[in-house]
Amino acid sequence: MAKTSQSFGLQHTARSISLPSRLHPNAIRIETELNKLKIWEASSVSITESLSGETLQDGLIGLAELYNCTQELMQSSTTQKALHQHQNGMVLEESLERSVELIDSCGIIREIFITIKGHVQELQSALRRKNGDSSIESDISSYLCFKKKAKKEVARTLKSLKQMESRIGSCYDVLDIDHYLAMIIRVLREVTAITVSVLKSLLIFLTSSATSRTKSGGWSLISKLMITKSNKGHVANNVGCVDLALTSLLGHIKNGGLKDDVQMARRQLQILDYSIEGLEAGLEGLFRQLVRNRVTLLNMLTH
């Protein structure tokens, strides 16, 4: 994820993190990856409602690389000794608890994406077979019904992540302890915080939906054209675009003249299918790193 603030279209300065490289040779790599993700976070916050799959893939790739960088630091005997001695391993226990929550949240998000992908592929197949006739109505309704149910799971997961975010923010000060230990604790907090941020962005992406109706209750052509780039150059959310296209198709399915609606739905389903493929790979990589991190923490706590 070698993108700069300029390539992300960042309009404001992200708060960077600086780690003393003299304390550990891997500190520069960790600092670099953290700062890339800070830039990603700041830019994604400014376009929350129009986050694209590509932007989220960048975040997932960067996050997996960050965890990869921190492994060497965590496996260092100096690190393990420092964490064990500090308040009887309290930091280790806290990190272990957070690791479980992050793995659970990542797993939930993966499952939702897998289910959406199944619905998307079924809809693509149905549109090819039925070409927009009335029998496709049940396929569309099934997808939209799942999205409605998934929102409840997303809301619960978001709440859990926000609570973790609050706990991290209220942690005790680490300024009056050994410099090396302070660096480790800071890295653990920053890595957890940025992981929460990326996972929250994925959940927001999943819950995006079409909201613009005409006075007659239908979906306007202007609304459908929101799938293209906005004046600011941000690409509209892929999930929201599919909702918009399918709802438009469903609303006009009995009125004939569905050619444009069918083409729009096919196009958006294809884009979303492609996006989910990349996001699945990114989530799989992150999930493996989260599990690896948990195993490292467990080994540190039991040895």
C-alpha cells in the first residue's frame, strides 16, 4: 500500500507517529506502515459515504503488512521480558483480550461478504437467464431482505468496535515508564486502533444503501447516475450502487421498458462482485495475521 496523501486525495494532514528506531531495528518499518495507514484513515473519513472497494482493499493490505512488521518486535526476547515484568503482564492480558474481539469482528465481516457474494452471483445468473422479467423479483427481494437482516449484525459489531476504541482512548499514560516498554505499549495501542478503524470502514461500506427517491416514489435516473464519479472524484460505494440499481429494477419490473434498469443492475453487480473478490482476499490475509498475533501473545503469556 505505497500510496501517498496526494494519491488518496487527502485534504488535511494526518497525525503521524514517530517511533525511536534506536530502540528496535524494526521500528522504522512499523512507523512507516502506521503512518501510511494514518493517511489512509484520514482520507477515508472524508469520503465515508462513498468508500470504494479499492480504497478498502488498500487499507486491508496495509494492515496485514503492519501486523507482519510487528511480529519481529513482539517475538523479541527483550520485548517479551519487558511486557512480562510490567504490572505482572497486564498489558499482555489486555492485548490478548482485544485480539479475540478483533478476530471475532473480522470473522463476522468475512461471513457477511461471503453471503453477499453468493447473492450477487445468483442475481447475475438470474439476470442472464430471465433478462429482467417478473420472475426475478424474488431473487432481488431475497438479496434486499438479507441486507436488512445483516444491518443488525453490523450494528452490533460496530458498537463492539466503538467500545474497544473508547477503552483504548482511556488507557493509562505510558510516559513515566521505561522508553522501550513505552514504545511497545504505544505500538500495541496504535495497531489495535487502526485495525478498529479499518474494520469500522468495512462495516460502513456494507450498510450503505440507496436513499434518493423521486416524489412519485420511484428511483430517479439522476440517482442511478450517482454510481459515476462525483465532482470531487470520489467513487460511490459499490454496495450502495447495487442496492440503488436493484431497487430501481424492482420498482419498474411490472411497467416494461426495463432495458436500462437491467443493464444498470448487471453492471453494478459485476463491479461489486469484483470488489468483493479483492476484499475477501484482503480479509483472509488480515484474519491470518490476527490469528498469528493472538498465538504470539498467548505464547508470550504462557512462557
